[in-house]
Amino acid sequence: QVQLVESGGGLVQAGGSLRLSCEASGTIFSPNIMRWYRQAPGKQRDLVAAITSGGVTDYADSVKGRFTISRDNAKNTVYLQMNSLKPEDTNVYYCNLYALLGRQDYWGQGTQVTVSS
């Protein structure tokens, strides 16, 4: 069983920065993809950024140039550096681990990010 624990959310003013972390524990298969999603109440969960175990990244258009995803494979941890935050970035942010080998698809509990105007 894999567990994902997110941290780093909070309240920040528009234009500010936050860094989210997601630590995975348990038996994790590689290669894998770690992703950050976000979800507002009553809306679908949207992909924000993704990074493969080899370091290839991808971003939603709405966060390109402002957010940076990275990972430390030795620590099984993925990070999301969020700069120039906007009120519309206010969401619950979820971490996801996907590995085809082992059919792993796990989610964290979510961390709230609130950006005030």
C-alpha cells in the first residue's frame, strides 16, 4: 500500500508564493508519474502539473511560467513551487502517483491553497 501525504498549503496574498510537498511511502514501482491536480467545490479535478520518474514535466496552460514541479526520487517526494499566485489559483491541491507496473494509482488527502486579492 502506498500513502501520499501533502503539505505546504495555506493562505497567501495575490502575487505571493507557496511550495507544496507530497511524500510517498510504501512500495513504489518505477517508472511512474507524479501529478498535482486541483479542485474547487462542485467542479472537476483538473491537472496542474506532472513529472515522470525520468524528470519530464508538463503543465496546464494556466500555470505555465508561474508553477514549477520537481521531484526528489531518493525521498519519493514531489514538489510544486507556485509563484505569482492569483485568486483563481484558490483550490484544494491533490497529489497523485501513477505507475502502470503494479497498477498503482494513489491520491493524497489534499491541501488547501487560498489566494486573497
